[in-house]
Amino acid sequence: MRIDEHITLAAMVGIDWADTEHEVCMQASGSSERTTCRVKQKPEALVQWALELQERYSGQPVGVCLEQSRGALIYALSQYPWLVLYPLNPHSLACYRKAFRPSGAKDDVTDAELLCDFLAKHQEKLHAWVAEDPETRKLRLLLENRQKLVHDRTRLVCRLKAILKTYYPQALVWAGKLTKPMAWEFLLKWPRLKALKRVPKNRLLQFYHAHHVRRGRLLDKAPDEIRQAIPLVTDQAIVDTAVLMVGTLCKQLQGLQPFIDEHERQIEALYAAHPDNHIFSGLPGAGPVIGPRILVALGTDRKRFDDANTVQRLSGIAPVVERSGKYTWVHWRWAAPTFVRQSFHGFALHSLAKSLWARAHYNLQRDRGKTHHEAVRSLAFKWIRILFRCWQTRTPYDEERYIQSLRRRGSSLIPLIDQCLEAREAA
């Protein structure tokens, strides 16, 4: 991220966050004296403490260094304009601590002092936290919460699949995809093979028709397979407990899905109304989820990043190069926000089916011996440069225009692009 212009601070504050109370270390500018105190994690206590700082320093800016970049404390303090918040990566604080305490000794009070010290001595290297506009912030939180709910659904589906394999593996085919409501209703209706075999064929077909299954294997083969099927196990202890667990998981999935749907409805509405929608909605492969994720990854503050390289590093797409003498090691960037990394990686992957140059670049990397994910990351690296330019100029991406630019520059991708174009026309 860019380094902010120097802000003259009346005082520097370090806060070590905790669930119940925070250790605070404070130092006035121009003074070497530091004071410590504790502030409870209660709205009343935080408000009183913030107002005391305003009164003590006559409303002048007070820098607050803390390890959170989001969460209860930073959200609570962000509403006071006289507090300038400086989030510090916990790993940076840990390394700073080790510089003075190689033994690894750690204490909340000491961490608050180190945060205060870091801000006092290295303010020019820190980036002041600036809240995004309400629409973008809400969209980001909806997307992140939706992802968590989808992960919860995946976890439940994996457990459901594992249980079915122990006593009722045929249901994995007859119920359909376990991530769909039809499968949950199927298993709640017929959690045992014995009960399913008694169901008349016309009733089974009615069930499939009600869930919009009009043709395919389920209609053609499932009725006969069910009639001829035999149970995997007959031990009632196994079957009875498995049936109870299957019902429990299906009910949980049924209860979870409406909230995923509601998140998606709100995401769609916010994304459609967002002023930057026109930049990202036409990206190849960026659907109703990936498009908004790219939008919030960049945000709306055009001064947030110096250049595309900053985005590549921050997102974790750019690799890390370590050199020492004749030794060079290029490796995966471990310290990166997972949600942002996945956003760019997912977009690059989905663009393969929609963008000729993206498919050509991926094929070229694979021909050079790169693994699938290495090739996708390389593609994401290229995409970030394009997206950053579109974002900065508020210009929608134009595939044809970019390919013509590659032709004018004599890019090595052009022969591969032509091959992809011929293959697409032949298909």
C-alpha cells in the first residue's frame, strides 16, 4: 500500500486488544514519558476513553496503533475523527518483539508499549486505516459472510456423504447433488432403502418432476435400479443411528440454504447499484459472485494503491523472491488475505472459458511445465495489471481491444490466441 503523507500527531497510542479489556500505552508527541492503563471492551468505556483523548489534546489527531485491521475494536474507534488508526500486521509485531526479546517472552502490557513505540518511530512506514464507503463495505461483508455459509454447507455435505457411504451408498446417485434441496428432501422422505423400495414408480417420478427433473438418468434408470437394489448393511444399530444423523444434517442444510440465498439476493442488488458496476460486470467469467469480489478487492479509493504491483503483492498473487549470494528461492506468498487471493485466483480460473488471450496464456504456461495452479496464478498476475488500469480510469474491459493491442505489440500469445479462436469456431 502507499505510504501516507505525514500526519502530525498530538500523541501516539498502542493498544493490545483482548476480549474483555485492552492494555493501552500512550506517549505525547515531543515527550519520552509513557503512561499505561486498561480500557474495558464495553461501549461505555471506549466512548469515555475516546472523549477523554479529544479533550486532553483539544481535538488534535491522536494516532492509535493496533493489530486489528477489522473487528470490534477498530470498528468502534473508527467513528471518532480525531483518532487516526494504524493497523499493524501481527507478524510484524511478533518480529519487532523478537528484535528486543529473542527468548520469545510476551506480555500484553509489553505489546502495547511496542505498538506505541512502533508508531512513534516508524509512522511514515504505516498506512492510516480509511473506511470504505458504506456500499462497498456492506458488499464486502456480505460476500465474506456468504463464503463462510457456503463453507458451512460444504462441511455438512461432506459429513452427509460420508454417512451415506456407510449404509446407503445408492442414495448418492438417486438423491442427486447433495448440495441441492432435492437431495435433502429425498433423504428426509426415504432415509432407508427398505422404505424407498416400497414407493410406487409413479410417485417417485412425481417427486423428480416436482424438482424440475424432466429427463436424464434419474428418470430412465433410477426406478429399475431401486427395485433391484440390495442394502449394503442390515445391522440395525448402524442403520438406525445413521438415519438419525442423516435427518439431522438434512434439516441443518435446509435451514442454512435460505440464508445463503438471502445473502446472494442482497449481493446482487448492491452490486447492480454500485457506481463501479460497469467496470467489472462485463469481465469474462466474472459472474454474480466473482464480479463483486473483484470490486471489493480493489475498493473505491483510487489512491489506495500506488500501482498494480502493490495489488499483486497484497493479494498474494505475486511470488516472493529471496536472494542470498548465489542462492535464489522463489516461493508462494504465505502472508496474504485469503479472501482477496481467492478472488483473483477464482476470476482467472473462470476467465479461461470466456477469454481467448487468457486461455492462450494458460496453455503457454502449461507448455512451459507449470502446474495448473501455477499457470492460473500467472494468469491472475496478468489480469491484475489489466483490472488495475480499468479501475483507475473507470473504463470497462474490452476483450477485442486488448487482443488488438497484443497484435500491435507482436505478443508471443498471438499464435496461441489464433489457435484458440480456430478451436472455438470449429466447436
